[in-house]
Amino acid sequence: MLREVGGVAIQPRHLASCHCGAVVLELDLPNGIEDPRRCDCSICRRKGAVVASVPLSGIRVVKGAEHLRLYEFNTRTARHWFCGICGIYTHHQRRSNPGQYGFNVGCLEGVNPFAIADVPVNDGVNHPADRVEA
């Protein structure tokens, strides 16, 4: 069964790649692109990507694992991966839900993230994990 997102048919399994093609991911997207969003935290503001979520089991590196580089900062809970050759952010293990990956929708083959209407912006500056309970 195919779903449409921004006029593009999304198959349950989809390929995503960095700009140079050295890193290729296979994603399980049985419901299409779920929860597309942007974030305004310090790293997301700089990378500017539309991201969506998938369970940890929903991403497999099928090519170029040796080219992936890891970036962690602050609490080191979120783990951000990017291609060490072209620098494109491909995916990250989410801080707010470490059981999920966020992936760069712009890396999905045949998908234009700008065609997705009304992409909300999450308040990453005031991240829920940073809130102190009184």
C-alpha cells in the first residue's frame, strides 16, 4: 500500500541518502512520513532540516556506515549522524524519545520536504527534558 505525502507516493520501505551518495539508509515507513516537524534548538536551527520519526528498528544503514560521523553535545542524549564526506545530516537518536530516530526528510529519495504543508516547529530551546519539576 502506498501513501502520498506532498504529492509523492511513499512506499513502506524507502531509501534515503546523503548528498554525495556515500551513505544510504533504508527506512520502514508503513504509514508514510509521520510527525514531520522542525525544531528551534541550537543544532536544528543551524541544520534547518524537516525531520520525521521512525522507531530505532525502522532505520538500517545499507551503505557507507564507515562514512557516518557522530556528533553529541550538551546532555549527550541525542546522537546526531552526518556524512563525513559531504556533511549532510541524515538522522539522529532523539533526546525526547531515545526509542526513536529522527530522520532528515530531505534525504528521502523523491521527496521534497518543502512540499509538505504546515510543518510545525517544536520548542527545542525549552526542551521538556530541561524543565525542572517544582
